[in-house]
Amino acid sequence: MSVSTVAAATTICAPLPVLGRDVTVPLVTGGEVTYAALDYAASAPALQRVWDDVAAYAPYYGSVHRGAGYLSQLSTDLFENARKTVEEFLDCRPDDQLIFTRSTTDSLNLLAAALPADCQVFVFETEHHASLLPWQDARVTYLNAPRTPGQAVETLEQALAARDPQGPALVCVTGASNVTGELWPVRQLAAAAHAHGARIVLDAAQLAPHHPVSVQDLDVDWIAFSGHKLYAPFGSGVLAGRADWLQAADPYLAGGGASRKVSRREDGGVDVEWHDSAARHEAGSPNVIGAYSIASACKALTEAGFDTLVAREQHLIEKVRTGLAEVPEVKVLSLFGDDAPRVGVISFVVDGWNSSHFAAALSAEYGIGVRDGLFCAHPLLRTLLGTDPQTQGECGAPEAAPGEKSLNAIRVSFGAGTPDEHVERFVGAVRELVTKGAKWTYHTENGRCVPAV
Ligand SMILES: Cc1ncc(COP(=O)(O)O)c(C=O)c1O
């Protein structure tokens, strides 16, 4: 069943309650309005349920894996149960290891530090910098942007067929683009990787908050995601997958918790026996609230039901895409074309407008929070914009004259907590700004476009 038929077949549920849903912000033109948080792809608001779970646990907070006291025992149980809950959420294999990290960036850097010697890495240039950059010390091949999902598989197949077949290899791919929201053909890419003796890591930072993800079904070797994009903004992320490379590698951080036994040598040095469980890469005091909050979010999303969440999100995507399509000055950025399945992440440029100026006006005049810039995906933006992108143009004047290419873009993104009114306000604001112009004047301050007050 395609994503759009899911939407048609399922009743649209109410948004899940999130923190900040009633927060009002001042408008530069006077008055206040409820804040429309439309930057979920950067950081999603906390689910109310996550916040409530964390608040209920907070008085019982204690050290993890360390203390003998009751609250330490309880916190240790909570931390280890959180690991099990997230493993279930990701449908991990029984012998996979799940490591709590700080974020997706941290998870991918951990895996990069655990690559076997002489590992070849294959990564599309379209990746977020978190997936693009950690492999610099390996033999990395950057693959050109594909223009269809099929071309992505073909490009990877060709690159792998040409690789040195003896050594280890890793493919790193995103599940859903943080720029276009488009879904990547992960299962097919995993099959291609495995057919050529390579392994694959899935960057699920933008996928896991929107879709159910099964490590076993997709047949990926590792998966990484961030709590703060999954409605659990307490500083934790996840890397889960095959234990062998992780356990053969030196600990990501050296320190307590990762070490089983430390002894002085005759020559005055120190010998260390490292753990061979997930603890090997979790040195230091674990972030129990971060881990617990991710587990809480996993439970909340599962209980709400991804079928209904996906249907609701597709309904919002439809509203935004239809609304933007009615404004001829707006160009939505896409690699795979209009029919590609996608999550609620949409980037666009507006003819004759500086993106930073446009985003500032959405905020100051309509109380809408979006993101502008290059979204930590510079090579992808270069491909999509067809020009050398820049993080900032001079605000107030369009960075490109009408009809010329834009130098950066605007991104609107949403999810399980987004009410219809937020996307309706956004579409109305885009239409009004394009037809009537901004009501206020703006200037550049500390590299950001802000209202001149
Ligand atoms: C696809 C993708 N991968 C990785 C990251 C990095 O996530 P974090 O900043 O939580 O490490 C992001 C963040 O926007 C992302 O969108």
C-alpha cells in the first residue's frame, strides 16, 4: 500500500499532545499568536507523555550502574529496560547491541571510529553532514546524487561492483532526507550492499519519528537516530546493530563504565580489560533521563499507532504541497520528483526572495518557526539549487533577482504534534507574503535576518 493510500484509507487522528502547544509569541505588527512550530526536522517538541514520564521518574533519579542504594538500582533497571524497549521499537535482531549515544552525529562518529582497518565506505553526496563527514579517515567514495530511487540503487551497485572485493565495506544512507523529506529505497540499497559483501548503516534521524522502522525487515546492519527529533529532547541518541565491529574496536571514550578491570603493570603502565557489551562504548555516567525519554517516546508512538500517525502526516503534507503549488513563485525542492513517498519535511525557494528574509517574516509577522539556510547538507543543496549555495544572503534584498537561482532555501517540517491550523496558517502566510510583500522591514544582525525594530 502506498503512503497516499494509507492516508485515504485511515481516519485522520488528532495531533498527539506536545509541550509548547499553547505557547504564544509576540508579532512584530502587534498582538500575540500561538506559536506554530514547523521545524520538527531540526528538533521536535517533547511529547506531553514523554515529559510526564520523565517528571514522574525525576524524584527517583539516581546513579546508573554504580550505586548500591534503592534509587540507583531503580535507575539502573530503568536504563536497561529503556534499552530493551528501544530494541523492540527498532525490531533489532536478538544478538544486536544497542548503545545510547548523544545523537545521530555521535552514533555515526562512534561507528566510524569502530570501522575495521582498511574499510571502504560508500556514501551519497546527498547526505546530511552527520552521515557525510565521519568517514574521512576511511577509504571513502562519495556517490553522485541520484535523480530516482532506482538510480540510487544502480549507482551503489556500480560502485560496489568496482570495489576491492577483499576488504570490509560499509554503505551509509539516510532513510528520509532532511531537505526534501523523500524516502530512500533502504531495503534495496541494503540488498545491494549485502550482495557485494558490504554492510550498511541507516541514518534514521528523519525516518524514525515518522515511520515504523524494522532493522530486520530493512535488513540494515546498523541504525542511528536522535531522541530530540523523536519527541524526546533530553540529550540522548541511539546506535543499534551488529556487535562484532563494535566489540572489536577500542572504546569510543576511555573511562569508567567501559572498563571491566584496570591494573598496574610491572613497567609502571596500566592494563585495561574493556567490556564486550554495549557498556564498552558507554563510558562515563549514562544519561538515564535521555535513554528513558527515548523509550517513553517509542512506547507513545507505538501506542498511538504508526498507521494513524502516517495518515495524519500525509494529510498535512498534502495540504502544504497543494498550497505551495498554487503559488507560482514557490519552487519545492525535490530529487526524486512529485510522486516520491515522503515525510513531513518540505524545502522550497521563493522567486525574488532571500530565504532568510522570508523565514524571518514568517516568524515575526505570523508566529511561524521554520528553518532557512543549507540544512547541513551543502552538496545536496548545490544539486537542488543548481548553484553554489551560501548560508546567508544580505537580508532585505533578494539574494537572487526574480528568475535567478536562489543561494539557500526555506524548510518547513512537522509531525505527530502538528495541528492543521499550523500548516494552514503557513500556507496562507506564504501566499500573502508573495502577493503583498512583508509588512515590516528587516536587516541583517549577527548573520541573521531580523525585524528592524
Ligand atoms: C538526516 C539527518 N541525519 C543526521 C542528523 C544529525 O542529527 P543530530 O544533530 O541530532 O546529531 C540530522 C539532523 O538534522 C539529520 O536530519
